[in-house]
Amino acid sequence: MIVVGRSSAQLVKKVIADKIVAQVGDKIILRSDVLNAISDAKRQGTEAQLPPNPECAFLEGQLIQKALVLQAEKDSLIVTEDEIDAALENQVRGFIREYGSKETLEEIAGKTIYQIKEDFKPAFKERKLADQMRNKVLENIKITPTEVKGFFNKISKDSLPYYETEIEVSQILLIPKSNKDVDEYVIKQLYDYRRQAEAGTKKFEQLTKLYSDDLGTEKQGGTLSLNRNDKGMWDPTFLSAAFKLKEGQISPVIKSKFGYHIIQMVSRAGDDAVVRHLLKIPPVTDDEIKLATQKLDSIRVKLLSNEMSFGEAINKYSEDENSKFNGGAIQARDGSTYITIDQLDKDMVVAIKDLKPGEYSKPQYYVDERGRKLVRLIYLKTRTTPHRENIKEDYNKIAQRALEDKKQERLEKWFKEHLPSYYISIDKEFEGCTSLADWWKYAAKN
């Protein structure tokens, strides 16, 4: 099932000719709703995955959403203003990151941030209600081992997927700390850059392009778009220091988990702000790397002697914020802990090459994509051999597909039970959409 809502394409594209192409109860669907959803899919790089008749598929998604919303209202489900506001904040911050700044977004949209949020609010409420209704329909759906086996046995053996080698791997990561003298030297550098910017000798953005160690922003003059409430994305010290500044003001040197910064406030509107920052990462010497390696060596000894479990070691020692709270696991893009070798960095591939499941690597020094010098201890949990999908090795994957299949059947049954009670109208231009057969059956009676 495709469920689509109001899209970001509406920010940049106006549909000249618009009309109502479908209706469920008092919920109307405009041609622009369908076209904008398709435009969004193309813009997000999923054009190759579009169905053969995208207008049919996306109209079906709109019909499904409207029906769920209609039933949610009948069942008195509630979406709070706080939920909608939080979703709007996330969406607008995404737009700002995409277009570079709040000002650029407002220029492209031809509206203020407040107006953009107000325009999107009804669509966000609908989407939240539809999600609530779907969750209500599916809340008690579970899958048993017998059902999983039955689902698997129905699959043609010729169509079973073939899996390359997959592994589960975790790491304890240490970040070597620079020594005090180096830190002091970097801090003096940053205060010198601050004096140059305040005196007008050089512009802040010029200094950033010349000296910043933040390779993600130095070409843009260190520009970042912040929101005071987005605490999960930003270092709290950095965020707090930024919002203490007035427009044009430059902060003293502040220390974050990434290094040392000076920050300049460019513009601010309530909880939103655009800043520039210049980051310096104090260089780490061989001595600091050696100390971190020795520490991991001692941790490895404790693990090998069963004096400490790997989970305990992760919680006590690992400095990897991305994996510390999931057992140190390296995850695939879909969140799975099963990954293929090509998803690992080349240094880790070398480190685990000769490991057997259940073994630990020796401490490994490497440089990450941000240029940081790090040391890690790697644990290889499992390693599969290339194989055709089977119930023994791939039970969890099969169970997930079986569960999704069961949910789909339940939704389809629910719709067949409820469609006769809705007023349904569909424009004749969609008569050739075979996927809308059930909808047409009830629309024809009106």
C-alpha cells in the first residue's frame, strides 16, 4: 500500500490546472496532490522504483489515506497540537537543510516559515490520523513460528533470494585525547581568528574557508542552520553557546565533543538560527594513540579471560555515540545488524579477515571519514556463508516478511468491510487503473 501526504514539491512547483480527481466522504483529492507526490518521489531519487502507472498508484495511496482519516474521525482518535507542531518543526528543519538557509527557503516558497507551517498543518494532521488508524487496525497482529513456516513453504524454491556472506560485528571505540599544550595552542589560534574577524581584518567566512577542520561546512563559510529544540542532533555545549549570541556577535572559544569552536550568529528568529562556526581539532600524537591502544589491550585481556562481558565493556569504555547503546553493533542502512562486507570501512575488513565468530581483533588504529584518529577493538559475532534463503539461517527475515504479509491481508480485509459505508467518487480519467477495482466497484453505485 502506498500512503502519501502533502509534499515538499508544493514549495517549489505550482500546478497551473487543478481539479478534484477523487473524494472519500468529505475528503477531497486534487490532481496536484497526486502529481506533487510523484514529483517528490522523483526528486528523492526513487524514480526507478516508481510503479508502471504512477498516477494510479499514488491516487490509490491518497484514497487509502483519506479513508483511514475518515474512520479515525468516526472513532474519535485524537492528534494533539504538540504532535503536529513537532512533525512540522522536523519537516521545516529538513527543508532548511536541503535549501541551505531559512532565507533561501522563504524565497523559494514565497512565504514565511510561519506561513509554510500553517499551509502544511492540515496535511500533517491527516497523516498522523491515518497512521493512528492503521496502527489501531493492526495493533494485535502477531506471527507464530507455525505461520512463518507455512509462509516460507508457499514460496517457490526458484524465487528464494540468494544471500552473500553477511556478518554481525561490534566495536569498542576510543578517541585518543590531545595533550594540554596542544589544546592551549589551538585555543590561542582560535582567539586570534576571532580578533581578526571582530577587527574586520578578515571576514569570518574567509577564516573558516582557510582554517576550519569541519570539512562538511568549510566551503560554505562554516554555515549551519540550528533549532534550539533539536538537541539530539547538536552537541549541547555548542547549541547553548550559539543561542547566547546576538546577531553578528562571535562567541569565545567553546569545547564540544568534536573539538574547539568559535561561533558567529548570522540571524535568528525565535528557536531558529543561522550561524557560522570555525572548528579546530587538536592534533593527536603517537603517544596518545599508544595510550588508547594499551587501554584496549587491557580490556581485551579481560574479555578473553571472561572477567568482563563485551556488553559491560561497551557500556563502561566505548566512546562511540552511534553504537554505544546498541551493544556497539555496526548497523546497515535499514537498521539491521546483519551487514555485508562492502558496508564496512577498508580497515575493518582487514581487521576481521581472519577472525572466527566469537573472536576479538587486536586494537586497531584508523582514521575515520571526518579525519579523526581513533582506536577500536572489534568483535565478530556471526558470519554466514553465501546461501539460498532457508528457515534455519534466515528465520528473522522470513518472519518479518510473513508479518508484513499478514498485516497487508488484514488491511485489505478491513477496507473491503468499510468501503461500502463511504461515499466514493473518482474522476473518469482513472477508469483504466486496475489497482482501483475495489474503489470503482463502490464509486459506481453513487
